[in-house]
Amino acid sequence: MRTVFRCAHGAPYLLLLGLPAQADTLYLYNWNNYISAATVARFEAQCACRIVQDYYADNEEMLAKLAAGASGYDLIVPTGNAVEALLRSNQLRPLDKARLANLKNIKPEFLNAFFDPGNRYSVPYAYTVTLLGYNVEKLRALNLPSDTWALIFEPRYLVKLKGRVTVLDSQRELMAAAMRYLGYSANDTDEAKWQRARDLILRAKPYWAAFNASSYIKELTVGNIWLAHGYSSDMFQARADAEKAGRPFHIGYSIPKEGAVLALDSMVLHKTGRQPELALRFIDFMLEGPNSAELTNLIGSGNPNRAAMRHIAPEIAGNPAVFPAATDTKRLEMLRDLDRKQRRVLNRIWTEIKLR
């Protein structure tokens, strides 16, 4: 089985899965644009090794690829509910914490998460909040609020935004937004409540331009879309791109008052990796404050590393959508994994949503 990888510098590599990996190569399975090229180059120089990356767009894609037999990854960066799924299927290697001197840098509130009590298998890397990004001038001119999920679900608002709204093409994320708007937990699995969320979504769907998990940054930046349901790091990028391009509008983003999803991504060792020692060295390297801060400064991701904070640009460190205040944090939830029966039910609901 042959898989094409592409490193952070853009050069293609081939990894023949099932054959011994090179002793000086770390195979990293990561979200796209989730580590800076400068960080990669610095680690490669420090360890006299090479990092080769493969990318995924969402946790379901990553889990499906592993389930289909992909192997040879030393390090993966899944979200909490995906860590839970990987542990259930016995795919992860426990950490040797004696090799992680910088683990002390992680903020206490990001340790001992539900998916890995005691952090036996995972080390927090970065986080995002799922929220609303919007064209400030357009919402102001239409006299619309910017801090509620009602913007994407209520016809009284959507009638002013028809064809200018996108929502994430993600069953878990969109259902979570609907559940929070209805006053439920994003992790509530009561089928009757899911049906109410489905009905809410179907009522709003005719007003939306698209289900979009990939190009909404560009659509916001050029002004085609005025409101998007998406990730805080993407909204950060959209705002920066609009400013750089000199657009006659600004991109704002906010955490809806009803609550939202916080996605904590962690570094984990896959059992099929050939270089666990090199992977542990990389984790400890990424736990150093300046290295951890580099990602936040690049893409506006939230940072669970207290040693990184003094290295983060002040305008990012002070952004409440990147680093939520304590009052906002109480309204954030991490998504939990679903069992097979729950997945089947949700898949059926999602298919109905997409086809109707």
C-alpha cells in the first residue's frame, strides 16, 4: 500500500506502508496548516531529522482512513472525541511522561479531560471555538445582532441574509449549534431532541447559501458571504485576509450567548508508528513556550500552554474569541464520542437534512 505525503515545505514524499520507516523521519498526521513551516524547520535542524506530514480535513476522515488500514503514523493531532474513539479501538500508545519535561507548561484546566483522565495518552496542542463570523458593516446596516445562534436558525433574521449565510458541513457541529440554541447540551443524545434540532435546521436551510467547511474563509474575505458558522482560527484568518486585501469592510466573530463547542486538539502516539522516541521528543519540543506560541501567532488558534502566552501577539492574546473569558468558557462544551447506535441515528438524521 502506497500513500503520498507532503511535508510542511510542500515537497512530496512516498511512504511505503508496511515497510520500515527511515530512522530519521517523523510521520505526522495533522490538520492542514496546523504547524508553521518555521517550527518544522527548527525541529528538523535540532534533531537532524525530517518531518513528513499527511493531512486531514476533519476527525471523521482521519478515523475512517485509519479504520481502512492506513498505518505508519508516529504522531496524530485529533480532537477530544476522536481521541476517545482511538482509545476505544486500542490504537494509541501510552506516553512516557519522564520524557516530557515541558508537560508542566500546560494550563491545569486543559489537563485530565474526559477523553483521557490523567493524560496517559494525550498532550494538549491547541484549541478552537465554533462560532459565528460576520461582515461587521452588513450586520450593522441590517440592524442584526451578532451574538446568537438565532442568526443562522431564525427566519426573521435569515430573511435579511438569504443566500449570504453558510453553515459547517459537519453533522456534529451543526447539530451542536442547533442543540445549544434549543437549550440542550451539545452532547445530549436524546433522539426526540435530535429530531427537534433537525426540524430547526430544515426550517432554516432554504435561507442558507451552502453547507461549507472549506471555502467559507475566502467567501467571507471577498464579501460573497455575510455570515458564517465556523471555527475561531478560520475567522481570525478571514479577518486578517480582508485587512490585507484592503476590503471596504471588516470581519468580526463572536461566541453565541447560548453556548458553543470548544475543540481541544491533542498530540497522541499511534501504535503503528516506528519512531515513538522521536515523537516524544517532538511533543516536548512543541511544549516549549516559543514553539507553541508560533502556531497561535500564525493562525489564531487558542493555546493551552501557559509558557506560550508571553510570546503571543498582544492583539491575539487579548481577543476574547481566541482566549474566551471565564464567563464564556462556562458556556463551551467539548463534543464526546458516540456509540454505534447513536452514530446510526445521527447519520440517518443528517442524510435527511442534506437531501430535503
